[in-house]
Amino acid sequence: MTALPSVSYSITVRLEVPAGGSTVSKLTTAVEQAGGLVTALDVTASGHERLRIDVTCAAADTEHAGRLVEAMRAVPGVEIGRVSDRTFLMHLGGKISMEAKHPIRNRDDLSMIYTPGVARVCLAIAANPDDARRLTIKRNSVAVVTDGSAVLGLGNIGPKAALPVMEGKAALFKRFAGIDAWPLCLDTQDPDAIVQIVKAIAPGFAGINLEDISAPRCFEIEARLREELDIPVFHDDQHGTAVVVLAALYNALRVVSKDITNVRVVLSGAGAAGTAILKLLLAAGVKDAVVADVDGIIHTERDGLSPELRWIAENTNAAKYSGNLKGALAGADVFIGVSAPNILDGADIATMNDDSIVFALANPVPEVDPGEAGEHAAVVATGRSDYPNQINNVLVFPGVFRGLLDAQSSKVSVDMELAAAKALAGVVTDEELNATYIVPSVFHPEVHTRVAHAVRDAAGGKAPAHENYPDDSPA
């Protein structure tokens, strides 16, 4: 599949051209002929003989961006100056910052925000630890914790290289749910150490979002923290993915008029995301599922199964099919891929049932070309932003944590995840629903509030009071 120009590979080229004539139009043509897309053209200085222009264009990747620059350089009369990668510019100095909620204008403000006034608040919390939620940032704070072992599709790149992703996650928490999130990149990949560190920092947070921790360690780390902490722990790569996939499946099944309890599902990928998707699908009513990993179809007779794969084998593939993924697709209603690129083709999708559903979520290159899949499947979704039906975790985790924090929940349950999936699916009305619109935009004004309310209600919480509590002093 040929990559299309994307804003994530957007560059701005500062150059000079002769004033007058057709040089500017030649620049635009050169970029387009090289496969790029001009998104802005700004004159930054003008003289009688020369113009200075900033040309912003989208490329398919870094190498392609370089070819676009050379295409512009080849236009007669053009002198290339500075070339800026707009994505890197956005990350300069980081993407988030901390700011005070109250101004410190004079000595009185200082005395209340810090010493001596703050001591009274400290003593109130010491006497009643539950007041920490009321009198500190704890009630609205989430720790975004990673060890850098499974960052996006980049693999084990370590905690420093993971920080830009965690910053982005924190920015999304704030933008979509008003939550203060703090990136914590740990310089250890030892599960015991990670559990110990997270337990040690937990008093300052109302929730823990585990992020980009590789399987199978992520299962152990999450399970232990859920057992040992009194605040919710949510591994977004597992449960955020599972919730948004289930929401998308609910709506895809509405499009093709099939019931979730009667469809046959083939799932490619048995890591963190795949296992969580499977468990939530089973909880939602799926009765017939077959799962494949890098070593083939998972079944009870397969040698060398880990405990996690053993669980999958015992809860799926009742027919004990032991062939390959392509064979498993024959007669299936749903394919969900969270695995590897280009492992299927259109001919494989053609063997599925009529009105089939394909979620090819490997990123950036899906398991099957979406165009080929669309020739045979009724509904196709990917994890990419340049195709319809992008299945993206950002539709889920801000609202989930907003609901958890508002309910002051101490845990995350399957019932909450099911409620979140139903709420997200319900944002798409019957009038809006079609084969190319099964999930709403992340910028839809109701997405995160509906998910938050559903999770809060499932957690047994009440609608939160106004941010300014009526009585901020101890009785």
C-alpha cells in the first residue's frame, strides 16, 4: 500500500524566488508532480526583484520530504533557505506545562498558597487522609506510566524516547477530559520494580494509566497493581483498544444487521491488545471466536502455550481448528487484526461470509490493503487517519478516566468497559450510521462526556459537584 501525504510529515521550506513571472506556480506543480501536497504558501518578504516565500507541504515520509525539497530546488530561480519539520517544531521544549490555578501577587497570597497557611491544610489531611481528594490535585490527576518497552509500533525504544508519546497522552487527557496527567517514564523494565515505583507514587494520583509496556509483562504489572492499589489502574493498550473496537463492532453489526451473539470472529494478534479485545468480545456475547498469533492458530493441542495463550485456547476455537489464518477466515463474519502488515489479501477476504466486517488495525500498514478488503467486505476500518472509520484509543481513555475520577472509583471493571463501548457506539445516530461512519470523530462534542457519564454510572458514582467546593476548610 502506497503511503499518502500526511500532516505528520509536514515541512515548511523558506525559499526565495524571482518577483513576478510563473515561478510560484511552477513550485506548486513541482511539489505535486513529486507526490506532495502544498497546504500553505505565505509571502514573508517582498522586494522589486525577489520574493521570500514559506511553502508548507505534506509528504508521505521523511525520505519523501527530502525529495520534495529537491524538486523545489530544481525549479529555475529558486534558492532554498531553511527547511523546518513542523512536527519536530511542535515538540520543541515539550508539549505540556504546569501552571498555577491561583495568582501569587503579594505576600498574603504567598502565605496562603505556601507557608505558613499550607500547614493547616497538611494537618487537615493528616487527620483525615480522604481530604487529599478535596484539598489537592489528587482528585483530578492521572499518572501516565511507561517503561518504553512497546512504544507505538517502534518497539523497545526506552523511557527517554517514549516521553514524547507520554506528553502527547497527557495533552489529550487535558484537551478532551480536563484531566491533569503527568508522564512518568521509568528507567527499568523489571515488573517488580515497576510495581514498587507505581505503588510509591500512587498517593498523589486518583488513577494510573499504564502505557506502552510490552506483553506478557503488562498483564502481571496491571494485575498486581489492581490488587494492591485503592485507585483504578487502566492499561490503555489493552482496555482502551478493546473498548473502541467493541464500540466500532456494535455499529458495524448495525450496518449489516447481524447480532453479536451469532457472528464468527477471527482475531489476528494475541498480545496485550488482542487478548483484551477477545475478553471484552466474549463478555459482550461473542460465542464463536478463533485467534491466531505469530505461530499460527491457537488451540488446546498446540505445544508450548504460555498461561495467557492457554486461557485463549480454552475459551475459543471450540472446533479445535489447527490450520492457518487464511483458512480460519473462510466463512467468518468478522476479522479483527492487531498484528502485522500485509498478512492477507483481497482473495482471503472474499472467502468470508456475505456482509463481512474487517478491522485491519496494524499501524501504519494494515493486515490487508483497505481498498482490496473493501471490494469484498461490507465494512472496513483501520487505525489510520487517512481512511474512513479510524479506530483510535483517544475516543476512549479520556472519557473513561473522567468517569472513574468523578465516581472516585477504586477499580476498573468489565461492566464499566462494556458501558463505555455502548456509550461510544451510541454517539453515532441511526441517521448518521453507514458503512464509512461507524465511529464518531474524536472532536465530536459528545464523545467524551457520554463515555464519562456511562463509566461514572457503571461505577455507582454521582454527578460531580462544581469544581469550587462549597466548603474548602475542615469542619
